Amino acid sequence: MTETLHTLVIGGGQAGVATSAHLQKQGIPHLVLERDRIAERWRTWRWDSLVANGPAWHDRFPEAEFEDLDPDAFAGKEAVADYFQRFASDLNLPIRTGVEVTRLERHGDVFHVTTSQGAITARNVVVATGPFQHPVIPTVITDPAITQLHSSRYRNPGALPEGAVLVVGAGSSGAQIAEELVRAGRRVYLSVGPHDRPPRRYRGKDFVWWLGKLGKWDMKAPTPGTEHITIAVSGAYGGHTMDFRRLAGLGVTLLGRAGAYGNGVLEIADDLRTNVENGDRNYLSVLDEADAYATAQGLDLPEDPMARSLLPLPECVTRPTLALDLKAAGITTVIWATGFRLDFGWIDLDIFQPDGRPRHRDGVSEVPGLYFVGLPWLSCRGSAFIWGAWKDAERLAGLIAER
């Protein structure tokens, strides 16, 4: 038999849990389907030592704090998953786990949904499957003797084969994994592309506080040309600014962007110094904006002149490697910290752009009754974060109530 619902939410991660909470507030009958456990990606698609990139006072829903955790601490991945599980349980949210949605269609004015446990029809559907759907692993290195894995499958240094490690991608994941590996005594190479690297703290305030005060979380779209620039930031080891000069001092060999591969040699672009210095400029620009804001607002915040002191450029930057012989370097593992791609192939509706992103306006699709939540830049820069998904879910729940 077909189950009939008013509103169906697909996905039980942070976006799905937030959406359910707001639908419940609106008195809207609904059901959330999650193919695994609540917040499963936090548990099994993250390395063992991962912590949130923002402090606990920030990376949470506004209505619930982390239990037994200092607000300025950085929650571990299991604590984050437990947080969502506990939040859903406390509110008795209607979340059904272990059910996979395999097809979404629209017939007339209702949606038909095929699941692993039967069919569902719904007047409204909210897609809350998040941005981490399919790991991107370039098919560049073809040597079967090299172990290759995506950052979502990395667990800890001891789980890797003996030998040196090449990490490709210097966003938060790649940079943190490279640091963990070199601290564990591994020989590490890190391919660094264009990136932003904000200060962890400045003048006594965390960078997430500054981004809020400077209006950067509310930006509606990335600056043209910066869509693919990653952010290198870390809450690991108590939280510190991710400085690639410092990583080189720990023993990480920095490289430019990875290129073609042949005869055991990986070509490396001659862009490392440019990428590092552009990251430095981004870092210093945040300090400049913070200083200007503090002055304009008359904030009594301590001066922090040492924040502008940069370490010398390491030799691996001034004399960059342009061709890396993997065998000669002793590299036995490559970790691709190269992000994810969206996969909405199960949605049988003509609403997608060539790059796979759905056409929508702040999460409202072209199809009446179909919504998206939890995607990067859904309504603003903060949309893919925990608190950002909460805000978007609140707005979309209000629109569903109006329908």
C-alpha cells in the first residue's frame, strides 16, 4: 500500500533534523526518511580525530547547547552526531531510519516517492541530503601499487600502509589530515591549490565571530572567480590558524596543484608560491577588516600585533618541485581531499543545471511543493553550516505552512 503524507523530508542529517523541528513547530504533519542513522556522515565519513571547525557555542542549533562541553571547545565528530540524535529524541521528531529513497517523481499535484520499504505520496517534499554525496577522486594516478582513497575514507595514520603520503587538496580536510600525519612521524607531501585561510582567533574573538560581525556569513553568492576556493581552518589541537608556512616547518613538503601523471611521475603546477601568498593576503585582509570594524564600533578588544608576523617562505615554496617521482619519494598512499559532487539522479524532474545543482531561489525549486535545504550557498554563505541550515529550514517551514 502507498503511504500518504502531507510533507516528506528526505535526509536525516543536520538539515533534515532542523527542517523537522521547524515543521513540528508549525504543526505540519510530516515524516523524515534517513537511509542510515541520524547524522551518519558525521560518524562514518570523517576521520577518527576530526573535530568541528567552529567552537561549540557557534556550531549548533540556537535552541540546544552541547552537553558537557566548554562553549569555546571544538566538538568531536561523535559528539556532533550524538548532539543531533539527542536533539531529535528530545523533540520526538518523526524520523524513520534505515529507509532509502530511490526515486522521486511528480504526478499531477502530488509527489510519488519510491523507497526501499514501499511507496509514498506527499504534497510537499524537502530534499535535505546535504552537499557530501559522492566523493570526487580524480583518475590521474594509475599505478595499482599506490593506495588511493578519498579523505572521507581516511581514518588515522596507523590505518595506512607504511611509507610517505601525498595529500591532494589543502582545504580544511586536506590540511588537517596532512598535519595529523606529519605529527605521527609520516613523510608528507601536500598539494596546495587556491585557498582562503582566516585567523583562528584575532583580538580575543574566534574567526566565526568576526565573519558574523563583518557580514560575511550573510553573503548571497561567492565573489566571481572564487567559487572553487577552499577555506583552510582547523579546530584540531585546541584550534589554531592553518598556516602552510608552519606546516612546512613541521616537515610537510608543500607542492603546487597536481597535474598529469605518467611513467611514475606526477606533474606539479608552478603555482605554489602564488597560492600561498594569495592565502596570506586573504588572512591579512580579514585582520584589516576586523581592525576597521573594531575602530568604527568602538570595541574594547586587545591589540594583537603578532598576528601579522608571517614566517619566512620555506624552501619547498621558493624552490618548488615541478615533477614528483612517487616511487623515489617513497609515496605509497595518496589521499584525495578533493571534495564531493552532488548526485540527484534519483530525482526524475527537469530542474537541474548542467553541473548537477538544482535550480531554485533560496531553496524553493521551480516545482511547487519541492524544496532544498542544507546545500552550500542555498540562501547565503552560511547555509551549509549547522546554524545556517536551521535558519533556512525555519524559513522553508513557514513557506510550507503558507501552502
